[in-house]
Amino acid sequence: MKRRKINLLIVVMMIGMLIPAISFCQEEIEIQVSPSILNLQSNGVVVTIHTDIPFSQVSAQTVSMNGLEIDSWKSDNQGFFVAKFDMDEVKELEGLEIGEYNTLTLNGLKVSGDTFTGSEDVLVINNIPKGKK
């Protein structure tokens, strides 16, 4: 009888340890950042992030990238979520290292309440484009 109580206690403890992992489900998604090279001297207007998560699953207003609020969003021709961020705000991100690859991370909530995240490294440069002086 005592052994049964100990085994039951062990099972209850193991289930208790699994519940937080089950209730917090963060999906890792693939992203592609465009432009893949961020030139601080460019006249670009937006940074576009293509994802592999269906548009219908995303609560778009919750999406951010490295702390920046999303500027606009759409569905691509395959039905995946595409996020757009203001280029000037991206250029002003704290900690960008010129001449290095910097990680841009997209985070958000799905309509189900689960979270998703995806990251990609982009090269940051500070070159004056040809023809611009």
C-alpha cells in the first residue's frame, strides 16, 4: 500500500512538471528578411519579412521585430504571413553592429493564443550607394 502511494506521488509530480510545457507552446517558424543586407545609407522604405506560417493563423497586431511594432502586413501568393517594418525604425535599432551580421527576430501571437518566433541574421553596412554623394 505504501509503495502504491509513492508511485502515485511520482506520477503526479511528473504530470505537474509537464503541464507548463504543454500550456506554453511556442512555434519556431522560418523567416526570410528582405533586404538581406541592411545598408544604413540606403533610401529603402520597408524591411519585409516573409514567413512560413499561414496568414489566417496570425494575430497580426501582436507581431513585432526586435521590439518594433509591425507597420503593415499581408498574405503572400501562397497564403503565408508577410510582415513589413519601417526601414528608418529598423536602422535605428539599438545595438546594430556595422560590418557584422545582426539577428532580427520576429515574434507574435497566433489566433489560438500560442506564440511563434523566427530569426534570421542580416549583414549591416554603412555604404554610400553609387551615384549618391
